[in-house]
Amino acid sequence: MLWTEVRQLYPEQFVLVEEIKSHYEGNKVYVEEVAVIRPVSDDETLKVLRECKGDRFIYHTSKDRIVMEVLVKPAIKRSAYEN
């Protein structure tokens, strides 16, 4: 489903979605299509957010499009003192 359609069906609320189609530009991911899992009430957003894994995330429909910055975790180097 396109994000514009999700915004029309669930105006001004959080939704739990799964990414279907996206593309990267630099350090940002632009999500084009999603599958709506369910709307999320304001009271339960933090609980549901903690349970998100993989391609599932929560987003608010007040946003025109889904754009997220990609954070790269630095590699952990072993200490010179470890054997």
C-alpha cells in the first residue's frame, strides 16, 4: 500500500507497518510501499515500538512521506590486551 493511501485511511495517528518497497539515497532510506499491520494508540506506542524488529516500525501519518536516517553501528574492536 502506498503511504498516501495509509494517510487517508488512518489520519493523524500512529500505525505499525512493515516495509515492502524502499530505496536508499546516501544515508537515508525512502520507504515507498508498506503493509499496514494495525493502528497504534498513543498510549501503547512505546510498548509496540520496543517490540519492532526487522522491517516493522511505527510511523505517524501526519508525515508526508517516510524518510529515515540510516545509523551504522561502528565495529567493536578487540582490546590489544585480550588474548
